[in-house]
Amino acid sequence: MTILDTIKKRRSIYNFKEVLVDTDILKEIFSFGSYAPSHYMKEPWNIMLYQEEGRQPFVNAIIESYQRIGMIKPDNEPKTLKMIESMKQFLLAIPHHAVIYFEREEDPVRYEEEYAAVCAFIQNSQLAAWEYGVGMLWTITPYMHDPEFYEAIELDAKRVKIAAVLQIGYPKAIPRDKGRTSIEEKMKIIDT
């Protein structure tokens, strides 16, 4: 495939085979991601990769966060316990979770530059993964804004910002192409 084909064919993956992606392949994927544009070559992205047994405490931290912020009731009712078990099984079936984070900047312009670079890193990584037959889902979730979640995964919410959590694995199914809005509807040309 050409890079243009990969851009058009890549899909967000929601269901993964319960098969690990080899660590060397993941390193290659993220190495390609690191060719993203980066202001002053700061390469601000950092990755915490959860897999195998490492997923359990990560998933527990997610569930606890959801309970704290009110997405899951903090009770032991059968319906709540069933929902928690279902969420845990769903999250544990995902082979890899990658927390992508960067150091916070005081200067708002620098902060936006770093965030933009990290987003470019994530997109490059998704495109590289697709070339390897690996799917990703770029998630922005409420627990990413919970300081106690940061603490649970040993990050300092005052010092770093989680930009995304990538769910990673080999696709069980690839969603169909839903098309895109014509760029003419999105672009305003000013030439006079």
C-alpha cells in the first residue's frame, strides 16, 4: 500500500482478537510514530504500555475512576456488579492499552505545540500499525481527567497530561468505509 492508501483504508478498531502483538512490532510502530513533527524537536510523547497481567491493575484503576466520577454507581447491587464485571471483561479482552502522555507546559502556546505534536505522533502510530495489520482505537475518556486515576497509574496529574489511551490489537473485524464529507464543504478559498 502507498501512504495515501493507508490513510484512506485505516479504520478505528472496536473488537480485537485476543492475541498479543509482538513487542518488537509495537516498538517499530511507535518508532514510526516518532517521526511526527515536533516543535524544537522536543518529541514530547511518552508511552505506558499495559499488556498481559499488567492490564489488571490498569483496568481496576479505570473502574475505580468511573465509580468516583459517577459513571458507575458506588454500590454492591447485582446490576452494578454485573456491569462492572462486563466492563472488566471487555477491557481485559483488549490485548494492549497504551497511555500516551506528555509533560505539561506553563506557557499556553507551548502547551498547544506539545499537544499537537503528541496528536501527530498518535496518528503516525495508527497509520504505521495499519501497515502491520494492527488496529488501534484512539480514546479520550473521562478517567483521563481524574487526578486519582493518574495517581493509581503512578503519574503526576500536575506534571503530565494524558493525551489519549490507545486500545491496540489485531482486528477481529474491520468497519466499512463510511466515506467523508467533501472537502469543498470544509474549505474556504480566499484568493482576492
